[in-house]
Amino acid sequence: MHPTTTLVRTTVAAAILSLVAGLALVVPLSRESQAAVRPGLVNGRVEAGTTGYRVSSFGDVSLNPSRVAHSGARALRVHSAQPARARLHTTSTRAVVAKGTTAKARIWVRTAHTGQRVTLSLRETAADGSIQTRSASVTLRRGAWRAVRTGLVTRGSRSTLSVTALLPQTWHRLDVLVDDLALSTARPGSSGAPSDPSVAGRLSNGCTYDRRGLPSCGAYLGATYKSNTDPAPLESQVGRRLGVRRTFWTATGVQKAVATARYDVSHGRLPWISFKLPHSWEAMTAGQGDAWARDLARRLATVPGPVWVAFHHEPEGDGDITAWRTMQERLAPIVRRAAPNVAYTVVLTGWNQFFGETKYDLAHVWPRGVTIDVAGFDLYNEYGVVKNGKTITAWPDFDRDYYRPIQAWAAKHGVAWGVAETGYTNRGHAYRPTWIERSYDQLVARDGVAYAYFDTTLNQGGGSWALSSASKRAAFAEPLRGSATLPRP
């Protein structure tokens, strides 16, 4: 184990940030390493210092540029020596957009006080006076940058968009960093997904999704749970349902797999399922598995919601990789033609594509001449894993080593991408307990559409991936609160 939307840049409209933190910063704020900025998002002119911003407050509050930035060279610092309350306003012109525009809002905030909850709201005011608002919330942790994102599709003509971000109001000294406040829009008719562009519904984060489950913004967060086990106990423990559920099946498990997918959709989860095949890759390429694939697709087409399917994930080392690629080229059109609700996905290890043998490079293994909806990668944080009697002590940089190059590659090939499996050890959790939250935020910032944690004791490979402690489950629950889930039928 180991989509591309053309965004039209707009100015940030009437963004109001009610910034009320806890105690003043008592730990140094080291700059985050090369954090991602989504294409099309406007920085909010933070690089120009305080130009375009003003503070209204109860108490003596200062607004200054800070060189402790999330991205670029500067952030904004709102601070006071005494207890105070404050709002940070932009003085930019409001954005006026057409009906059907996909709008996305984002802000990054950092304080030294754990437990402060930020709510970001995106508001549409149509010409007829009707109002639509979508919101998302996150809880801040001490000394860590955290992004808040939300989105909507405008319902009215010549609508005005505005953004509001709020922190709980408390009476303490202020010391808050703000960066990358942004609003972006995609022209009407642009879904942000490379598959069926028709809108099938709206996710819990306010973004739309198409019939095959590809979101216009945001990302699903979920898990593999035990051995294809009903994840209701995990959802009860973390206080929220999963956005995506990974399950794994043999070629003879079609009936049970389809029933499980139907069950997941009924509970608002996106099923992402993997199958082993009834024949060798070579035989499947020759057409011996066409009937099996067609039958599977027709059964999945009866599921009342989107399903993602993959065939023989993590193929590296299992045979002739060229035969695996041609097998995918054979099956993808069969499945997509028979099941308009099914996204065809290809799942690789990730490590082999960027650090392994040349024959596993994406240029060699990626299917040619066919539509693939989602590229999945199984990326594990192996800090603390014991291999050949030695413990791995190097901490990986997922954004640098994987997310950034995958984002560039996916944009070039017009394909969505996500993490189909991930995990980190108990030792890794003890070392950096907010890693799940951070790696998920980085994935969303790099246009990833799904993130599935490997919560099982199966196939550990020298690690300890399972969410086996209350602390580890709480770390998983934190980003889950603001992630995307399907509506329940």
C-alpha cells in the first residue's frame, strides 16, 4: 500500500470577518511550507498589505501586515493589547454574476487558541431580492492554519455575491492571522467535472454534483471500515456520516457489492468500490470479461445515486502492466455506456508512479483513448512503520511529493483525482495528531475530490492505520464536519 473548471477571477465581495480569538498568541507561528492555492482563486490583495481592508471594533484593535503567511509573503494580523471584539471588512466592489454561476469562497485563519470555531458563509442576493446562503464551519487548533470553504450555484439573474466569516465572540485579547480570503466563480454551464455535466443534486457543503458523483467543488471524506463492515458504529463515534465509503470485492461478489452500494447511497454515502476480475488482464483485454462487466454495470445502473468503480486497484507488481492498461481501455467504455450514474475510476499506488520503476510512470500506465472519470491514488504516511527491522522516521510531504504533481497532471488530462486509500500509524498520530485534517485540506486546495481513510486492521503492511483510539477518531472527525456528503434520498 503505500477536474478541471475554468474559473473566472472576481474581486472578493463584501467579506466580513468577525475575528474574536482566545488568548494572545503564546507560541511562535512558523510559516507553513508552500501551501496550495487553488487555480482561479484571488488572494484578496493581502500581498498589498492592508490595502482594501478595514477594521471595525469594540476596543483598540490594530490591523497590520504580517510576514507569517499561509501563502505568498504576507498575511493580515488583527490584534489588540486588551480584550476587544473586531470585524475585518474588505472594501472591494461586489461581484455581480449570472444565473447558474458556480461560486466558491475560501479563507485561511490561524490563532493560538484551540476550540475557536469559524463559520464561512457565501450569500447570493438576486435582483428580485431573494437570498440564498451556504455555510461551512471548522474548529481551529492551536498554532495551525485552517481553511474554511463553501460554495453555491446562483439561482437568480444578476445576483450579487458576498462572503462572511465569523469566529465566536469572546472577551479576550485578539491575535489572529488571516490569509488568502478569496471568492471565485465559474461561468454557467461549467460543472467542474470531466464527466456528465448535468447537475444531479447539491452536496452538504453547498456545491453541486453531476450524475456520476463528481463534485463542482469541495471533496468527499470517508473511509474503508473494517472488512466491508457497515460503518454506522464509526459514524456514531465521530458524530457524522461518511462522505465516501470504500469497499472491496471479488468477481463473484457482484450481487452483494450492488446491494452495499444501494445501502450506502440510501445513507448519503458515495460508494467507491473495487473489484478483482473473473479472468486475467490479457483475457479481459481479449473480451472474455465483457459480459461480466456489462452485467455489473447494468446492475449498478439501478442504484438510485452515483457509484464509483475500479477494477484491480494497485496493479503494480501483479503482472504485465501494459496488459492491465489495455484491460482498462477495454472495460471503461463498456461500463460508462451501460451505467450513466457510474464514474469509472483507475486506482494506483501513487508511490510507484513518482518514485518507482519507469514502467509504472503515469505516461505508461494511464489508459489511452478512453474517458476515465477519476484517478485514485493509495498514499500512506509510513512514519513509524517497521520495515526490515527498521522504523521509518522520515515525515512525508504529501503536498510536495504527490498532490502538487497530481494536480498538474490531472488538469492536463481533464480527469478528477482523489486519494482512494490513506492512513498513518499510531506513532505518527502521537507525533502530529492533526495530520489527517491537514492532508485533507491540502487535497481540497489541490482540487482533489475524495479522500478515503483506511480504517481497518487488514493488510497493515507493518503499520497501524486503524482509527483505534478516541484521539485518532477525533482527529478524523474534525475535517469530516466540513466535508461533502450526498443528500439522503
